[in-house]
Amino acid sequence: MTLPSYRTINLALALGCVGLMMVAVFYFQNYVGLEPCYLCITQRAFVIAVGVICAMAALHNPSTKGQRLYAGLYVSAAMGGGFFSIKQLWLQSLPEEKVPACGPPADYLFEAFSAYDAISMLLRGDGNCAEIQWQLLGLSMPGWLLVAFIGFIGVGVMQFYRKA
């Protein structure tokens, strides 16, 4: 069986990231009315990072060394996103009495605190991140994003080790 080209796979991954973001923003946020929590926003940033790296790889279409560099970059980004998905799933699994208090909106954080402090608060998550707003087949949104990040990692590892 012949695999699609590096460029085709990278383009497919980039389009997959665009699709994930369109579903998140246009369907869940604008149509359903779900507001993303801090960790959701962080996970979106990692989806965008994976998509941008894959799009750059598809446009650049480098040699084998360059492909390995791009694959390593988007595997790293997907691992970062997976970390925050797992963190949110952990918060969602806590008993109600152990859930951290809800924090102020992100806009307020950036107005009231330095960028470093605001970002560190966002990355910690809060009680809003523990709320399960949507599920499909028993998995909440961070669970499905974890599945996507694991898929990105798997394809990236394959891209890294494949022969030209």
C-alpha cells in the first residue's frame, strides 16, 4: 500500500484543524451558545498551532530533514494540547467539593494583571473548566480533542519515520 505524499498528509491535517476550529467557533460557540473556558481556549491555540505548522509544511514541501522537523514541531504542539485536554478531563472528574473556584473572565485578567500572570492563570484552569457542557458517546469536548491530538501525534510520528 502506498501512502499519500507528505504534502497531501500535511494538507489534510491542516484542513482537519480548520474543521475543528470551525466546529468549535461557528457551531458550539455561536450556534449552541457555549462559552469556552480557559483550558478550552488553550486547547484551541494548540489546534491552531498544529494546523499552522501542517499548512507551512504542505506549502514548503521540504526534503526529508525538513519533513522531520515539521513533524517534530506539530507532534510537540499536539502533545501540549493533549496535556491541557488531560488536565481539563481531570478537573471534570473531580468531586464537586474539590473543584476550584470559578475565576473572572479572560478579558478582565488581561486588563487587571500582567500578561505573564494572566496567561499563568489561564493555563491553571478554574471551576468553569470542570463543567461538562456537552458530551458525545460519553466523551466531553476535551476528551474528543484528546482523541484528535492523539491522532495528530500518531500521524506525525508516522511522517517522522517514513521513508521518502
